Amino acid sequence: MSNSNFTRRGLLKTSAMAGGALAMPTIFSGAAWGAGYMNEPTGSTVTLGFNVPQSGPYADEGADELRAYELAVEHLNGGGDGGMMNTFSSKALKGNGILGKKVEFVTGDTQTKSDAARASAKSMIEKDGAVMITGGSSSGVAIAVQGLCQEAGVIFMAGLTHSNDTTGKDKKANGFRHFFNGYMSAAALAPVLEARYGTDRTAYHLTADYTWGWTQQESIQAATEAMGWQTANNVLTPLATTDFSAYVAPVLNSGADVLVLNHYGGNMVNSLTSAVQFGLREKQVNGKDFEIVVPLYSRLMARGAGENVKGIFGSTNWHWSLTDEGSKAFVKSFGEKYGFPPSQAAHTVYCQTMLYADAAERAGTFNPCGIAQALEGFKFDGLGNGETEYRAEDHQCFKDVLVVKGKDNPTSEFDLLEIVEITPRAQVEYAVDHAMFAGGDLGSCNPGA
Amino acid sequence: MDVILLQLLNGLDKGSAYALIALGLTLIFGTLGVVNFAHGALFMLGAFCAVTVQRLLSISFETIDPDKVDFLGNPAKVKTPYVESWFGPEMGGAIVDWSVPIAILFAIPIMIAIGFIMERGLIKHFYKRPHADQILVTFGLAIVIQEVIKQFYGANPIPTPAPDAFKGSFDFGVLLGFDPNAVIYPYWRLVYFGFAAIVIAAVFAFLQFTTFGMVVRAGMADRETVGLLGINIDKRFTIMFGIAAAVAGLAGVMYAPINSPNYHMGMDFLVLSFVVVVVGGMGSLPGAVLAGFMLGILESFSSMNVIKSIVPGIDQIIIYLVAIIILLVRPRGLMGRKGVMED
């Protein structure tokens, strides 16, 4: 009779533990992700797909994004002055491409239309062998392309997308967003609005009738009501609206003393212009000066609105006038190459390219699952927004948010916004299961092949 | 009552733009029989005439200001418009400030010339072709013009402010015995309405009281007979195309301060203006003006919150809804003539 302590179950357990222990060091090396994946680069180059609006209403933002992408590729391949690679806290990038492969890129035109954006992303993945897709200037487009990348099995590094849904109910395991969102804008703005305009205010909202507008409005209404403001009305305006006079005209009779324009791009320019033309800013209601708020600002759009933005509060993801080392390095690189400062759209896509490249270097692979794991929970600094973290649970970057104001006395055509406050990350952070972000499932990463 | 008055003003203002564009469209259709889908692009070109004049008047020379730095930390370049150095800061500043009204003088010959080139260079080759061909070629032309403008001016809206003298709004409420601020309306939009009324009156007077206009009207009624009388009606119709282009262009120039011009603005107005023409009656000039104001006012009233709370989204469909009803009841439109587009 055998007196051995070995049992079948024990042997299996021990084997599994030993196997796991042996495998542990390689989880963070390329060997772990050696299995086939979509568009695995086999030659001396790796192709990235830049999917930006090259036509349509956001073409100027797309053009600025493309400039930043080209600059990022130049820096990754060792050209130029290295830009934010020099200030980035992670030192995995060496200026020799990504994982020793020279970075090449293809571009697609989203036209700010979901179907066109999906078609161009699909073409770049299937025909050009792009291993990562990035870009966009609209949440509708970003969510559509993110879904496609999840199905195709490539990483999507979102560009300018501000809807809560991108990393909320529509979040995907293969998608990552560096840009901030509607909730963060509201959380940053509310205390500043309270300090400037008080707690006894009534707001009237005009809201772009699509995913970004809805979530932005919901966020800012909740934040302002929490500090005592009332909401007189929320009027949804179709995205195609160009003349907002019919929507602006009833505002003064509504009893509201603040107009919140949940508009972006051409909508923002036109609605703000209408509001200023109607003389709202010179009026007094309820014994108080009438005020206008634009929760999401863009310098490119502020230029379109001209003098109308003066003194109006809003928020932005980044601004070229920041004085941290990362921002200064990026502005210098971009400014010397193109002759003008970069926009927030340019900044976020440059960061996204660097973050992807860095994650690939740290993971030792282009496998989307390896890169996703390297990005999840990744903490970094030196990219212009202070200490930042890619939260693992929803793939949203958490960082400081800028509250800005249209500058009263601009010194140049680029000097349109002034930073009022850098709101610390802790103030704009929220729980993963927050009601405004609930309903989605991150799922698991898809490596494609 | 004050809300109704406010939306009435809004409707008149919107209707002004619709009526001006529809008037030009009808002039072209009535004279040349061409359905011109590039007409919205002419409106947009007019707005960009204002942008161009503003830029020309703002052309500056640069001097280095050692006390200031640019965004890269280099000594800043300070721009001074030439007009300010020529006429002094006050006068030069006023010239730049009035660039939109000045652009009217610039836009009239430019738009007439563009109209001539369009008609002689392209559209005349399609007179005898089916309407579908005309629509395709003019629509294609509109897209080409759009893309050319985008190439030169970018895709974002370009602020083109009205003169400082017209900033702010007029308080009708005080005038009519309502509370202050109850009915306010921007000065420039009132100017736009007045300007549209003058242009429309001028076009009608030109057609009604000049020999040239009489011949054109005769040609619109019976082109063949007028031709048999030895009158070169084609030449006059070409001139009318130029005038129609100028009307659209002027509508665009004056619209520039209302909504910052962008390359796409013509398309935004085009479809609505066609509906206006169809509702007014193809080929009827008074019909186009009447329908323009009527649909502008209806659109404005339908965007009132109280109306939208009863029928959500009504403001987006009201024009088309009314168009369907009118075409069902009066297939030729409000003031359409027998025989137009019916052969």
C-alpha cells in the first residue's frame, strides 16, 4: 500500500502553480503575446492609421491633428527635436521607431460622418495593414470607429471626443481616450461659475441634439443644480442648425439669467454669435448681469467666434500657453515646424500616438491585448497635463482640467483664451459605475486574427 | 404677445434671406429655363466677398516690438493695417470696421462677372439638355466652388462683424409698451431686412419700369416671338443671370455678420430656397418673395418652445409639410403660371 502524499488533484494544482510562476516574467514581454494578431508587422516598418476629418465642418481641426501626427511620427523615428519624448516620464521610447520598426502612416478622411469614418478605418486596417487607428473630431464618429476597431481587433486611440459615452456606455476594451469628457468639464467649471456668478442663478440650455450634446448638458445641469442653480429650460437644437436666432430670441423672456451653450464647432460659433447679436450680454435679468457659458472650448472655434468669446467661461483639455516642460517642448516643436501654436486637438492626438508607441515598447509587442494591458492603469507625466492615469476599468485618462475664459485683450490671433484655473484631477474624478457612465461593458480585448 | 412679435421679426429676417435667394433662382429659371443648383454657392461667394474685402482692408505690415514676445518667446511682430498708416488710426480703423458695407460695392461687379462666366462658360451648353442634366452639372459646379473656397479660406467659420454702429439690439418692447427686454432684435438683422426689401423692390422696378425689363418679361412669356422680332433675347438673359448672381451675392454679403461665413453655407440655404421657389410657383417672381417670407415666418413660429412641446421636431419639417400641403392643393404653387415645367 502506497503511503505517498501525491494525489491527482494535488499534482494538477502544483503543475498549474509552477506553470504560472514560470510564465509570470514573460507576461510583460513579447513572448506572451507571440500568438498571431491582426496586422502583425513582419517587415522593418509598422503602419499607423490616422483617421481625421480632412473634409467637412471639422476639416481645420483634422488638419491640425494631422500635423501633430506627422510630428509624432517624426519624433518616434528620431527626427526633429524629439518634442515631448524628452519630457515624457516613461523612457521606453528611443527615437528608433517602435520596437525597432520605422513608423509609417496612412491617413483616412472621416468627413465627420460615422459611416465614412468606419469605411476609411476599415480600408486602413484591411488594405494598408494599419495596426492601430487613431483620430476623430466628433464623439459620434469616435464611438462608431471604436466599435469597428473592437470588432477588427486593432487598438483605437481616440482623438477629440468629449461625450461621456465614449468611455461610458459605449466603452470598448480596444479603445482608449486621452481627451477629457463632459462630466469633467462640468465638474471643473461649476466651482468657478459659483465663485463668479453666485449660487442664485437660473440657466437656460441650448443643446446640440446628439450624443455629445446630451451628455454634456446632463453633466453641466447636474453640476450647476448641485450648487443651487435652477434650470429654466433645455432646448435641443438639430446639429444642422445654422441660424440660432429662433432659439436665442426666447431666452430673455424665460426668466433665465445664464445661457449655457452645449454646442461645439460651427454650432458654437453660430449660437454664440446669435446670442451676442441679440445683446444678451448687455442685459440684466433678475437684477443680475446676463451671462453666457460655453462648457467645451476650442481655440480654433474661438477664432471663428471672434470677439464674441471675450469674457466667456468654458473648459479645455489643454492650451498652448501652459508653462510645464511638456507643453513648452510640444509648442516649440510644433510652432517651429508649422509657424503657429498647436490646438488641443493636435495635443491630444500627439499624446495618443506617443502613449501607444510607449505601450508597445513596454509590452514588447504590437499585439492589441499586450498594448491594452500596458496602457491599463498606466501612470505618466510630462505630456502637458501633469500626472495622468489611464484608468484600467474604462480606459479613460484622468488628469487636471483647464477652466478658461475668452481673453479680453488678446495680444495675437492665437491668444484667444486665458487659463483661469487648473482644476486638479481629484475634483473631476468619478466612480466607474457613476450613473452618467453606466450601462456599458468594456468587454475583453480582441487581438483580431 | 411679445413672444409672437419676436418670432414674427425672426421670420421676416429669415424670410428675407430665403426670398433673396429664391428671387435669383426664379429669375434664372424664368429667363433661361435652367434649374440652377449652384445658386446657393453664389450666396456663399457673396459672403466670402465680404470676408475678402475685410482681409484686403486688413492687410498689414509687420514691425518688431522688442517689448513683447510671441508664443515661442521670440520678439513679437506687431501688425498694423496699411489703411491705418495711410489714413491715420481713427479713419483707417473706421474703414476696416465698415468692411461689410464696403464689400457691397466690391461684390456687385464681381458677382455679375461670376454670373457671366458661369452662364457663358458652362450653363449655356446645357440649355437644350434635360433638367436632370442641368441639375447634375450645376450641383457639381456648386461642390467645386465650395471646395475651392475651402482650399483658400479653410473649413471653419470666419468672423465678419458688422460695423460697431450696428452692434447691439433694438428694444421694441419699450416702444410698444411691453416690458423692457421683452422684444429685442439685433440692429444688423433689422438692417438685413430693410436691405432685402430694397433689393427686392429694385429688381421688381427694374423689370417693371425699364425697357430692358419689359423685353426680359416678354422673353419670359414667349421667348420665340421676342426672338422673331429681331431682339437678341439670349444676350439679355445672360445679363439677367448676372443680375441674379448679384442678388444672391448681395444677400450673402449682408448675411456675413449674422452667421460667420463658411464654405458650406450655400448648401444650407439651397434646398430651402428651392422649396420656396416651388411653393411660390416655378417662374413666379412675386410668388418666390411671398413664399420666402411666408415660410420664414412659419419656420420661426414652429421653433417656439410651446409649439415644439406639442409637436416635437415640427421646426425641422414645417417647411416641407407646408410645401406638400400647398402642392396638393395648388399644384402650380401659390402664384405659379400654367405651362411652366408642365410640358
